[in-house]
Amino acid sequence: MQTLINQLRARLAPNRPLVVAMLLGPVIGAMFAFGTVAAQDATKKVANEITIDNFTFTPKELTVAVGTTVKWVNHDDIPHTVVEKKTSFRSKALDTDDSYSYTFASAGEFDYFCGLHPHMVGKVIVK
Amino acid sequence: MAKKGFEDRGQGLGRREVLECMVWAGTGVLWTVSGGVPHSVGLIGDALAAEPTGFTFLQMSDSHIGFNKPANPDTLGTLREAVAKVKAMPIKPSFIIHTGDITHLSKPAEFDDADKVFGETGVQIHFVPGEHDIIDEERGKAYLERYGKGSKGAGWYSYDDHGIHFIGLVNVVDLKGGGLGNLGAEQLAWLEADLKDKSNSTPIVVFAHIPLQVIYKEWGWGTEDGMQALNLLKRFGSVTVLNGHIHQLAQKVEGNMTFHTALSTAFPQPAPGSAPSPGPMLVPADKLRTVLGLSTVTVVQGNKPLAIVDKTLAG
């Protein structure tokens, strides 16, 4: 639950007063907030999306603000995974058009690779 | 498809047994072991006619059951065709070595479908996993539950047959970012111990999914610590290395070592560097079976050299 709250806090950073209100509310309120966030993400995505085509992560390097959710989408005919070098995050196998999202709650440089084809590498810089 | 050019490499290896590999492009590779150094003997039928007393085994690879994209919408169908070739062989191979990527996504139904078709061969199959066989939620548990009996670690093992020492290695787990295939220290230590009591004249067949030698680093076609394994095998008079993963034939002889990669039964992949990526290669439907295959190996006691024959599903 702590993780969920952190993620919510991170996602809604610009609307902090609203977040605080929600976090102070009952659990049901938090769940409602989460649903709202998901809907917002669906409409504004793409900017923080990393695509996989031809065994390549594009963009290879992505810089985002703390709290950003990054989404990886696999367009290849072959499954890939997204594994952070220190395994702070690891996706399951992504088949064609499957996606994986991860919210970066803290600053840093995150080198990642495909666990099946480790010559595929990329980096997310969180500031 | 027979690969010529490995003849006349006799180096006075005497009575050593050597492996003849008949790669049956499109479905599998039929191997024969005879006494010395690799050479090819022609297509499978010729080879069998020439060496009727040989001990044979078959290599199959990269069946990718569950894959259904345009490069081959029916991988189970082409596997069935490969198995039909095996069933039709005049002399049944003693066993089959499958060099991984049995399934595409490690799903139980994919393993079930593959096992059902493999079962029709009536021949024992020795598996090693490909990276596609260990992408279940528990990263390899599904594979080990089915095929890992008697194996060590992530599924490596060895066995002896007809005086040959067979070693199945796993180089698809715990891969490092930016790297290639990986055997790991634990497996290498096991290999060293496994070989310790073997005499230099014991013929060795070692098989793994990703090529042990680096074929094309840019596409990850090689094994990071593969040379460490090959160094342990250097002292043996006859070493045959069988791999899959790259969905095309590649053969090479270095000293007493012969390297061979098998065709897939599912779909072809491009030659190194010839395409933007190593993804499935789309070929016209009527050409698909010319690029899928099996390899057969016949082992003959005595002084005969090793040979490799490739045969496609279309052949």
C-alpha cells in the first residue's frame, strides 16, 4: 500500500493539495483517485513512451521528471522484456503490442536492457 | 544443402570416433559419428545408404510453438511436418537433441502442444532451454518441471551413449545487460568436474541454445563465457558443438572442434547484419519449407570422419 501511495503522490505532484486530500481520505477514496489517474494517463501518454522496434529501444535515452510513469511498448514479432540493471524493475515478457509501465519515484540514472536479448539496452534519466 | 569442404582434414586421429552430421535443412540435422574429422556426405538418404550400420541421432531446434505471425502462422504444422520426416526415416535415430525455443512464450498450452507432437516420434528427446522457454512468471520453473529431471542448476546435464559423451548446457538465464548468452561460474565449475575423468579420446558432443562461439556480437549471437567452456574441451580429440537460436545454418571447423547451428522448424532469421534486426524473416509461403529443417547425425565406430548433411522440410 505504501508503494501505491508513493506512486499516487508521485503521479499527482502538480496537484498536491488534491492528492493530500485523497490520501487522507478512506481507502475507497484512494482507489477512486487511482482510477482517475489511470484515465488521465491514457489521454496524455506517448510523451513518455519508449517503443521497441527491430530489437531496439527508442528513444534509447529518455529524460523525465521524478514521478513520471514511463511506458514501454513492444512492436516486434518477438517477445522482449525490460529489466533494470540493478533489477529495481523488471517486466514480464511482452509479446507483440504488449506494454509495461513503471513510475520513477526518485531521481537517478536507470540503465535497462532486454532480459532475452541483452544486447538491447536503454537508459532513463530521472531528474 | 550438403556442406562440402570439410574433407581431407584427417590429422592422424587414429581410431577416434568422430561425428558425421547430416543437416537436414528445414527440419532437423541427422548426425553420424565415425572416426576422425568432420566432412559432409550428402543428403540424408545418401548418407544412410552409405552408412547403414551407423548410430544416428537427430537435432531439432527453435520450434517456437505459439508463434503465429506472418513469418509462419502455423508453427505446430511445420513441426508436425518435421516429425513426419523423422517417422519416415528408414533407420530411426537413437534419440533427438532439441536445442531450445521449444515454445514461443513458455505457456503451458504451448509446451503441451509441442510435447504431443514430439511424442509422435517415439524417440527420446534431450532438451536444453532457449530464452523463449523460460519466460513464464517464475522464469524457468515451467521448463524445469517438464524437462529438468536429473539436471543441475537451470537444466544442464550430461550423458553417455555409444561411447560418446553428450553435454547439454544452458546459456539463456541470468543474462547481463549489454552482454551475450551466459553460462555462469556454477555451470562452468560443473562442466570442469564433469569432464575431469574423461579421456582425451572420448568423443564429445556439446549442445546449447545460443551459439557458444560469437557469431555476431551486434545481435547477441554468442556466449559471453563460451570460450571458457571451449577451453575445457580443447584437449579432446573430437568435439562437436551443436547450437540453435539463429535459425540458419552455420558451420565451422577449428582444430578438433566442429561447430554447427541448426535450422528452425518455425521460421528463418536473416544472415548476420543483412537486416535491421534478427527478427523473423518473412519469405513467400511457397518458399518457407526450404528454409526450415532438421539435422541428422550418424555415428559410426571406426576410422570414418564426421559429416554434416542439411535437409529442408521441402526436400
